[in-house]
Amino acid sequence: MTAEDVPSRRAPNRSWLFIPGDSEKKLAKAGGLAADALIFDLEDAVAPERKDAARELVPALLQDTPAAERRSEYWVRINPLDSGLALVDLAAIVEGAPDGVVLPKAEGPEDLLRLSDFLSALEVRAGLKEGEIDILPVATETPAACFRLGDYADLALPRLRGLSWGAEDLSAALGAATNRDASGDFAPAYRLVRSLTLLGAHAAGVEAVDTLHADFRDAEGLRASSSAARSEGFTGRLAIHPAQVEPINASFSPSAEEVDHARSVVAAFAAQPGAGTVGLDGKMLDRPHLKQAETVIAQAEAYGAA
């Protein structure tokens, strides 16, 4: 499946903010948050003895906030498919019509097909349109899963919204003392996995979602790493604290200078209809530059940055 095969969607989500599903206080603030997507967590952020409570609170929030009233997209991270809890999670949340489901510890495309089948049955039961709920896998949390990142391009699953990655579960699976090198950057294995996630997402024509910045007090580091991620081709990133949303949204939005340049590129091609290349500011530009400029303008309009 290529980007041309993927159904047209809104601009990619820049910020994906996790919210513990068992916290009434944090869930109550969801409607006022500026994240593009909120992920109500039923997995790692919830202790085993609190999962039943989360399974009541999150569906209630979904039911009380119809899609038309949601400022952000509402997603739910369920427990892994092999945990014995995933079907219970899905049965609880689907009737509330979340925008999507985050699947942790996905081993490969087969897991997404299995999840999609579950969702289809539950959507029909709930009176929803089949295929309405999207899927975002965290696709690198086991060593075997990392070798499957290129396979998502052949999946042809319209529900697949993007690919994300995580270093914490992977480092635990590897028995690593740390996932960082002496400089504080990700160690080589994790940089490799990050790059493969980026390539796999673009090969599949879906959003490439970078992992979280663990220190929520480090706004400067978050902005720098988010800007670098966008320049590499990531479309957004995960967040663990509301304070991270604004820096992420700003970093993944086109700047005023980028928008001005993009408009100049579009105008240059419009002035020479049918031309394959045009000159602008002493540089030769071809059709890929036009496509990139159009994407920048569309994103700026969608994010209110135009």
C-alpha cells in the first residue's frame, strides 16, 4: 500500500497525549486540553487493581462526549492482545465510538488484522459504521516486532492511522541497563528502531509518530528534539504531560517562513503551467518541491498557522 492508496484524512496529529484511564481528576480536564489526540490509557499507566475502575471511567467519558463535541481526537490504549484483557477493554469502549485504539506490543501486521476483526464485530454490535475506529500500533516493543516494521506497507488496512515506537519496553525486553549512550542520546539499537519506524510509516503511507520525551520539565529539549523529528519526517509525537502539548504542537506546525516560501513555490509553478521545473531565488525546483509546498500550506491551514 502506498500513500496514494490511503483514504484522505485531516492533517496528521501533532501531539498524542496519554491520560491515565483511572484518574477521575485528569479525565475531567480532557475537554480543555489542546492536544490533537488524547490517549486514555488502560495499560501501563493503570495498576492491575485499578483496571476495572479505568474500564468504567473511560467508557463513561466517551459516552458523555460525542465526537462532534470533542476538541481533540479521543483514543484509547488497550492492553496487549496476549494479556487476556484486550477483548474486555474493547467490549467496554467501542460503544463510546473512540476515534482510535492504540495497540501496545504489536508483533506485526497480523496483530492489527486480528484487532480489526474484533473492532468490526463490536462496531456492528454497537451500531457504528464498520471501520470507523482507527488503529495506532506501538510497533517496536519486542525484539521480533522491530523486524516487521516494513511489512505494514503491505497490510492494506484502512484503519491503520500510523506507526509509533517506544524504547522503554524494548530495553526491558533486551535486558538492557539503559537505552541511552554516554552522551544521553538513544543508543544505536534504539536509533535504528526509530529510523525503521519512520521508514515503515512512510512506506505504508501513514503517520510517523515519534516516541515521548520523558522529562516533562525539559521544554527546551522537547522543542529541539521535536523540531529535529519533524525535519526528519515524523508527523507528531507522544506526550506524557499537558505541559508538553504546546511545544510539540508548535514544533510540528509549519513556521511563518516555511509557509511564505511554500506559497512562493506554488505561485512560481502557477505562473508557468505545465512546466516540470521552475526557477526561484536562484534555485531550480521540480514537481516534488511543489508537492511538498502544497503539503506545508495544507498543514498550516489545518493547524491554524496559515
